[in-house]
Amino acid sequence: MGNLWLYMRKAGSVLATKDDFSVDLILHDFSASLLVEFAEKIVRSYYSGNMSAAIKDLMQKTVSEEGLVLTHLKPNDVSNSIQNVKREH
């Protein structure tokens, strides 16, 4: 695997490492009803209730299919901060 790039919002810097490591993920300002719907329709049905496995798998699939995902997004769906981070790499 190549370098792993993480954008660290609080520190305002980019971290590069050759080693993969685990991180904890915290979601802020997230819709509780969307989370419940995701858990009921996706996590319970396809991931035996394992939310972490579902998020990891779906993130990996999204990254590997980035071109397909971007063709389905409207320009306003992607925030400026995500576009700016993408441009840096």
C-alpha cells in the first residue's frame, strides 16, 4: 500500500505514513434518523449488525469505485473542503 494521507482538521496538517493503523471515527452533527435507517436497512441485513464492518467495507468500495461515485454526485453534494483536500493530493 502507498502512503496513507490523513487530513487532520484540528492540527491543520496532512500526515503521511507508510504504515496502516487503526483510528477511531467520531461523527458530528449526524442525523439520528439516517443512522437508524442505515443500521436497519444496511447494517442489520448485510453486515450481521456490525456497524464498523459496514462502514469499513462501504468506504473501501467507494474509494475503489471513486469515478463511478463522482458521476452520481452533483457539484453541490461535495463540500469545498473535500475538493480542496483532493486537490492537494
